[in-house]
Amino acid sequence: MRDFYVKHRMLTLVGNLILASLALLVCFLGEAGCHSALSSLPPHPHGSITIREVVQDALVIFWFVGAVRLFYRKRIAWWVGSLIGIGATACFFGALLGAAVWSCFFPDASMERLKDHGNVGYAVALVFLFGQFTLLLAVSLGLFVGLFRMRRELR
């Protein structure tokens, strides 16, 4: 039983670090003006910096530092930072899943174009969309629960 707990704890810590690293990468690429890592388009110009961007960047940096520092012993403040970061990520993926469900029931122009490709293409697109966001939400919630269960050993 002890081995299972240690493996679960390490899996939670590594998953938290990977998700924080990806969030930091996406945050930095967005600030650099990149469309995506695979896009060949030139960077788009960035306007003035908003308060939302500053708060978002600070949250992601604090989450990343907290995820790295959780590998050390008894760091309750870094645990809180990681918990807030994972919670924000779970809320983000939950909102994306909700938006996908909303667009399924109330389709816009892009969803109508998908219907023009036929019912099979539309069904495959919906399954992929729901599967992707459900998987990301499940991973985020699993890490949130795993981090929350770690609170006893941080005292």
C-alpha cells in the first residue's frame, strides 16, 4: 500500500510539473506573438499589455515555480500555488467543454460548415472535440484531487 501511495504522489508531482511547463510555454508563445508552435505565419503585432495578461502571466509563473518547488520537502506555500494553477486549468478546460457543448446545441457558422462535409465528418469532429476536452478536464481534475490529498504530508 505504501508503494502505491509513493507512486501516486510522484505521478501527481510529475503531472503537475508537465502541465505547468506546458502552460508556461503557451503563455510565453502567446506573449511573443506566435500563432502556434507549428505555424509558419509571421508573429502578429502585440498591442498594449493589459491587466488580465499580467495576472495570467504571474499566475502561470507562480504555478511553475510552485510545481518545481513541490519536489522539495514540506513546502505548503508552493502547494497552494500549484493547487491554484491546477484549479484554474480545470476551470479553463471545463469552460472549453461547456463551450463545445453549447456550440453543438446552438451551432455557429463554423459548425454549419462542418455539417456540409456530411454527417460522418461532423460526428467525427464532435467526438474528437468532446474526447479531447473531456480528457484534458479529467487529467486536470485528477491532478487537483491528487494535490489536495497531499496536504496531509506537507504539515
